[in-house]
Amino acid sequence: MRLLEPFLERVLAHAGWQREEIRHVVPHQASGRGVDLLTRTLGFRSEQVVRNVETRGNCAAASLPIALAEAVHAGAVRRGEQVLLIGTGAGLTLGAIALRF
């Protein structure tokens, strides 16, 4: 977790984004506690974070595309919005995609 904040800052700088411009954050969802920790650590508001771990459980790497697809299908994510996908892997790897939907 100590590497997550500097990692996110590099991703946002590379994308040319400010944190407050991000409309939706779609995190890897291994557990609800993990999503909560990521949300608090990175300073995102709970309403920014797309979460489905309570209904889908741990879908491993598939949690990102499943959560994004469900948010799009529900009309929560709309064309032109900035969406950040961010994942972790067993505390060993970090990955993110900054996309304008």
C-alpha cells in the first residue's frame, strides 16, 4: 500500500489528469476491505468507486472488466467520462489504465 499512492501519482501525471477529474474508479476487487482500504489510501470518495465485490465475490483479475461492464450497462459510466482502472496482484504488482470512456 505504501507504493500505491506514488504509483497513482505517476499514472495521473502521465495521463495529464487531476484526481478530482476522475469520474469513476474501478478497482481490483478481491475483498470489500481491500476496496475500502484502496479508497481511503488514495483519497477517492466512495461514490467514485465502482464496486461489486458484495454481489460477485472475488473474481480475481476478471473483477475489473466485470465491474466496468456492469457500470456501463447500468448507465453509471457514460461516454466522455474519465475512468481509472486500478489493480493489485498479491501485494507484488500494480497496474492501472486511465481511459476516457
